[in-house]
Amino acid sequence: GSGKQNDKPTVRQIQTCKQHVMRMIELINPEVVIAAGKTAAMGLFSVTEKSSMKHVVHRFFEWTKSGVLHGKTCAIMYHPSYLLRLKNYDSTAYKIIALETYEFLKKLQKLTGE
């Protein structure tokens, strides 16, 4: 990348980090695994660069493939920095997505009992 702080990671960087993230998930054994943002969703789940986030966010699903995530409840949400950037450019879209995110987090709270 250009060395800027917010460059998207390369495929190699994602693969390098993924093994560590999966090991942490295995050790912690959380009830729910949430990917915050498209890059995390691409690294953890079957999301591609061409996937539209509006079609995959805020939906809970059970991971059925084998591996560390097998049987886990998973979800994808918008990355918080996306919401902050959106707030500066499109206040109407920001309000809609912020409300959707709030509703998603309420569902998560009910799901986990916390």
C-alpha cells in the first residue's frame, strides 16, 4: 500500500492475520462472531470484494462449513469508521444505517443475554 494508516490490507496480510484470528476465536470460543466491516467479512466469511454490504450486514447466520467457526452464530456489521465517514457526507443515509445498526445491536444483546 501507500503506507497510509487506513490502507486496505493485502490478500497476503489478510491470510497471515487470519490464522491468528482463528486461533483466538478457538481459544475464546465466543457464542457469536461478528465481522466489523467488509475487510473483516472477506477475511472470515465468504464475502467478496464485489459483494454489496447492504445485502450481508445485520443478519445472523450459522456457519455450516467445517473449521473453528463451525456451528457458531455469525454476523457482519458496518465498520464504525464507515458510519463516522458517512455522517460527514450523507446525513440521511447515516441516520438510516445508524438506526439499522442500533436495531442489530439490540438483537445481538437479546441473543447473547447481555
